[in-house]
Amino acid sequence: MAVSRLAFSHWKEVEHYLSGCNTISPNEKIHGDGEYTSQLKICDMWRDIQGANHWNGLLNPINPFLKAEILRYGDFAQQCYDSFDNTPSSTYYGNCKRSKSSLTKRLELLNCGRGYQVTKYIYANTSLLDSIFGEESSEGVAWIGYIAVCTDPDEIKRLGRRDIVVAWRGTQTPFEWMQNLRDILVPVMTSKATTCSNILPISNPDARIEKGFLSCYTSTDEDSVRCRMSAREIVVGEITRLVNEYREKEEDLSITFTGHSLGAALATLSAYDIKQIMVNEYGGTSIPVTVFSFASPRVGNLSFAQHMEEIGVKVLRVINKKDLVPKIPGIFVNEKLGWLTRLLHWFPWAYVHVGVEISLDSSSSPLLKLTHNPANFHSLEVYLHTLDGFYGHNNLPFKPSGRDPALVNKHTDLLIEKLQIPSNWWDKRNKEVVKRIDGVLVYSPSTPTPVPLR
């Protein structure tokens, strides 16, 4: 379902409402550390956008090209939610509701993936070992993301390189919630994986990762057609194939990981994995590996964060100050304790955030209702709406620069009443209940997405 300014005739109401607020035009130039000129294009500064210089001078005020790219990657992640069948009663629960070609068209429709082709779906096994019966449940196997590559010459020219995207969704199933609670730090080599292909090629033995995230990334299920390979095997295999294919053409490449919540943690972990493989197999490479994450929890310990920096993974984390998820795990021992965190590096709950942070405050938007529901602060659409109106931390006013505010109400009721946007409007029309020719209402689910054979 696509939403535009034509779908809800509210944009004039938005502009009228904001005209009485302390706002600036989204087309005004912002000077200072993030000064730019209209002559610049994304292709001229794509390496800076991908974090070559740790985004120095681009964050406060935020560079408009950088913000546009973060929003674009956020839409890649949002499509993981929009395309996932999370209705437990559905016949196709846990699958993607779209084929690869259909998802590709969807990305083109939203302009976030214009010129991109979805090449691989990612499935993960999040089932837990039953300590009583000694069995695993296959119900924990679910579609969790996808890999796409830019193939359109015009878009490649606009971006300045061929871009490969790995997008992950956040927690949706009960098994994934249980994995999130396994917050003890473990060495990578203690993974449950039984084959070398599921052990990360880590060169720092002190690096530790949250047990649930690692399990989600490396576990397999031999009884499941979708998850005989782990999420790691799928990602590593496809990224290796794409890199080998396009390296031969001697063109600039970038690999970008994005995700929200659990997906942000998996984006960070998989980016670390891919970069380490490149260092090991290619002896280092000029291909930048970047993470644009939203609402990311802490993923590993201090050694993990330091090693990511050493091998050159660039991470830009977008957080909402009111969101609780970026504050966990590691509530008591984290990067804010400084030298004490280094002293307690052996502690199994001593977590450290990675990369550079953009801190947003969703209450700065005059279009959002006052809420005390923690889930609302964690919504990816709320993140993207807030980022869209964000210009910096120098008391710069809020003003949406192009993203439709109606998207906030897809699964919530957070927009102010003056905008007259219906709440929770994303639900499938009529819940797949249709009227037969004889007038009887029946349940008629859509055609399932074929499960690709590997």
C-alpha cells in the first residue's frame, strides 16, 4: 500500500500548522560545520556520507545529503516490517508477503530503492533449545531481511558507486523476543554452530557478542527448507558473490547494512563479519562497509567495539532519547563508565556502543501527540519522521523536509488530530475477507510467496 500526499490530502494542513511554529524552510541552506553549496551532489561526497571521515563536520547541523541517505536506508529497513507476515493465524506467518521482483518494485515505488534489485532473502532460526525435552521448535524460523544491489546506470551515476544493501527487520515473533533476553556476552568461538561456516573469522579473541544476537545470526535448522543455511551463510555467500562479480568490472562499490532494533544489532554484527572476511581474504579492500542503524541495542563489549574500529567498519547509530532499547543491554556497565568499563571488560554484562551517534528527540515534532507509551518512542516510522525534521542540536527548529507525516500512523495513533490522518491505516483492506459472487463473505488469503530453493 503506497501513501503519498495525494492519498491523504493533509499536506496543506501540515504546512499551515507549522507556519505558526518556530520553523525554517527545508530548502534553506544551513551553514556552520555542515556548510554546503547547491553545486555539490551525492556522487561528489559519497565516501564522506559512508563514513570515510567518521562524519566529521556533517552532523551538527546535519548535512542534507547525509540526512537524505539515512532516511533512504531507513526506508529499506522499514520495508522489512511492511513486507513481513506477522499474523500468527495466517497460513504464511513468518514469511515475506512479496516475491523478490514485487519487493524490488515496492522499493522503486518508494524511491528508496530506485534502480535496486533484490537478489536474496535472509531467513533466521531463532528457536531455543528446550532444556526439558531436548528438542528445538521449527516455529522460530522466519524471514528477517533481504539483500539488494543497485543495477540501474543512472542511479549508480547519481550515487557515485554501485551500492549493495543488506536490510534487517526488528523483533516480531515470540522466539525473537526470547533471543533478545539472552543478554550475556559470549566469545564468538562458543557459538552453537557445528560447522566452520558458522563461526565468525574473528582475529580478536577478547571480543564478545550478545548471545541471543549471535545465535540468531549463526543458527540453522536442518528440518526447515528455509533455514538449512544460517542467516550468516546466506549473507556471506551472497555478498561474496556480488563483490566478486562487480570487482571484476573495476567500479566503485559500497556495502551498506541497515536495520532497526534487533535488525540494527544484526546489521552491526553482519557488517563486522563481512569486513573481517574482506580483510582476511583480500588483504584489505577499498570497499567501504557502513552501518546505518536505528534504535540499536548494544551488541558487544569494548574489545568488539575497538576491533570494529580497527578493521574499518563505519557505524552511524540513530537513536531517540526517549527510547529504552538503545540503553540496553549493559544498563549498569557500559561506555558511560569510562575507565571502569575497561577495568570490568571480563564482566559478562559489560557492554559498549559502537560508532557515531545521532540523538533525536521525538517530542520536538509539533505533529506528534504527547505519549507515554514506550513502544511509540521505538517505532521506526517515528524515528524517520523525527529525523526528517531534524537539522541539528543548536536549538534549530523542527520542519519536515519531504517525508509524509501520514506514515507515522501506519501502526499507531500518534499524529495530532488537526492532520485528520486515520490511525493504524496500514492493515490489509478488509482483512482478506471478500464477498463471493453469491454474496457470502469468505476468507480468501492472497497467493503465498514461493519459498526459494537453495
